[in-house]
Amino acid sequence: MPITDPKTVPLAAALDRSESLTGLMRRLRDSRARLDTVAGLLPEALQPAVRPGPLDDAGWVLLVADSSAAAKLRQLMPALQAALLTAGWPEVPVRIKVLPRD
């Protein structure tokens, strides 16, 4: 039988109690939902190279695997932004960041 500390708070409860953590979780979900909104516009070969990144007051970041994926994503940006607006997302600047190779 596991021993639990009465001062220990489950992670979900801690997240619910913390306004800043709740805001962070909301931004993470919104970033993922934004990518889900535009994923259908991405060529199939590009989809695995794009991940949702940070979303904040300054904008939304799309993380990409390499510079060629970033170049293709930049070409698609007008269509992606139009799809986001059509889906009801507030207009924010979208930036693309190439992830460093391991």
C-alpha cells in the first residue's frame, strides 16, 4: 500500500488551483487546436515536420524540423492564416522556428 503525504496535492488539482498554470495549459491546448485547424492544408509530407509551439500575446510559433519545411510553410502562410480566421481564431502573428538538430 503506497504511503501518501497529506500535504501532497494531485497534479490535476494543483493545475486547477493555479491561475498561471491554468493559463499555460489553456495556451498549450489552443496552440494544438490551431495546428489541428490548419493541418489539412499542409501537404502530407510536411505534416510530420510541423509541431505547435508557444502561443502568447506576441503571437503563435510553429516549430519545424528543418529549413526546407520552414520555406514551404512560409509559402502556405496566407492560406493558413485565412483558415485560422475562418475558424474563429483571433488574428495573431504567426512565426516559424526551425528546431535545432540533435
